[in-house]
Amino acid sequence: MGRNPVPAEACRMPENLSTNQNEQAQALQNGAGIASLTAGWIAVTGADRVRWLNGMVTNSVQALTPGDGAYSFLLTAQGRIQGDLTVWAETDRLLLETTPQQVPAILAMLDRFIIMDDVELADQSEQWHGLTVIGPQAADKLGTIGIAARPSRLLKRQPVQWNGHALALINAYSPQVPHFELWSQNAATIDQLCSALEAAGATPCSPETLETLRIQEGIPAYGTDIRDRDLPQETAQTRALHFNKGCYLGQEIVERIRSRGNVHRTLTTFTLHGQAPAPGTPLEADGKTVGELTSIATHPVSGHIFALGVIRRETIDRGITITYAGGTATPASATEASTTAS
């Protein structure tokens, strides 16, 4: 994912949820926040599933062992991104985790490329109910209710038991604070988990609060920050690419870009100084349009305005002032360099 599952609602929806954004933000940064999740799930079965899917996505499927995950793109032959997903390996199948909105298009695209292969696809989105636990204390809160979890930089999915219920525990992508997902085929189990975690001190969070964290962490969303006209290296999501896995759809373009060593546009995180603009607001430098802001959020505690956007790479490299209607935009690379220098 960027971020494959989508926050659905805060667990148990407390009455004052809309007025405690500060508390929610503090929990995500210093404690633990919880919210329900929805996702699109596609099961890939059949004897040829690994070889076939490895030829369809940008990351290595053949290198995965049961429990491993790999974030990947689906491309056209021209290298344009048609979707993003996480591939999870199990002993007898592969599970694709994506956003619910992407499932129909991904199923249709994948189905077109099943020729003589022993591969079957099945939409299992309605079978899974999810919960996310995010924050520095997320593992501790899970441990308090009897679920052993350990933050990891690797994507992992493992079966766990809780009060006699079978769950899947996921170590999700975590740029700044730990992210865990819990999935069950029983909606009531997720409700019970929400109650238990809230009793253990986790804070229910709204989708809006989690969206702010997503933007602050620089996790792009397909359809918003990543579009079907984008090339993989333009997204700055190198974690989705594997350069030694063999042939796959769109590989020639990806390899050509790598051999040239750069791209003209890049997705990056910005700190905005001024008024909060609307998504789609152009970025300008030296009197010319050089990019576009795609996601914007204001942190409820600090008041800082964070954004994701696409910009011409040379603008960042030159270190010139970037403006938008209402203020200036500082790219993350410039912020990091300033912090290092100080």
C-alpha cells in the first residue's frame, strides 16, 4: 500500500469522536490507535499460480515463502501503473490485498492473461473483516489482550489465535510508527477485538485522522496520488520493484528507466507554509507550473500542513522556491537536509 486496506470507521464509534481529533492524533504518534478496515481480497490458486503471477507484477512472487508479503504494481506493456496490491504467500494459494475499489479492474486485467495456465481467481473481499492497530504502543496493547506482535520492517502475515478465534495478523508497511492489521472471517470477532483493545487503552480513530497520518508518512494511495498515467519510478515506491526477478508485463520500460538513472517527475511529501489548498492545486517555480498537490492534511495538534504531490525532479534538485496559490511548499528531501545540517 501505498496503502492497500482502507480505514472504514472508528471501532465502536464513540459519540465524541468528531470532537477529539487531538486525542486521536496523539494516540497514533505516542500511544496506539484503532479503527476498522475494509480491503479487497483476491485468492489466486492453481499449480501455475507462482510462475504466472510473477510474470504479472513488478515485485518477486517466486521469492516469497508462506507468510511473506510483497507490495507490487500491475503495469501495462507501456509501463503505466494500472493498480497496486500486496501479494501474500500461503502454502496452497496467493492472496492479493488491495483497495475494494480496485478489485473489479484488477480481476479483469489478470483474467485476460490466463491463457493455458492452471490458475484460478476468486474475489474473497466479502469474507474478511479487518482492524488496524497503529502507534508506538500498538504491540504492547496487542500483547495486553494476548496477541503477541513485534514491529518489523518486513511485510509478514501469520495465523494467530485469540479467545478461540482464528485471526490473521499482518505486520504492515510502517514508515514512521508501527502498523498492524488483524483480519477475521467473523465480523463479531473484530467487534470483540475493538472492545478489548479499547479497554486496554487504545484510542478509536476516525478515517480522517488516519488519512492525516497516511499523508504525513508519505504513503501514496492509488487513484489519488498514483494514477494510471504514472510510471513506477515516478512514484518513489522502489519497494514495489524487483530488478532481478525475470520477465513481467511492463518490465522493458521499468528497466529502460533504471538504465538511464532518473525520471523527470517524482512523488514526494511536502510541508506547506500558508493556507491549506485543495487537491489538484498546481505547484510553481520560476513562474512555471512544475507539479501538482494530490493529497493535503492539516495535523490537528501541531497545525502543520502536510501534502503529497508530483513535481519535476529538477525543481527539487535545484533547491529553488516552490509555491502554490496560498503559500510555499517545502519537499521532504529539503526538510531532511535542513534537519541534518542543523
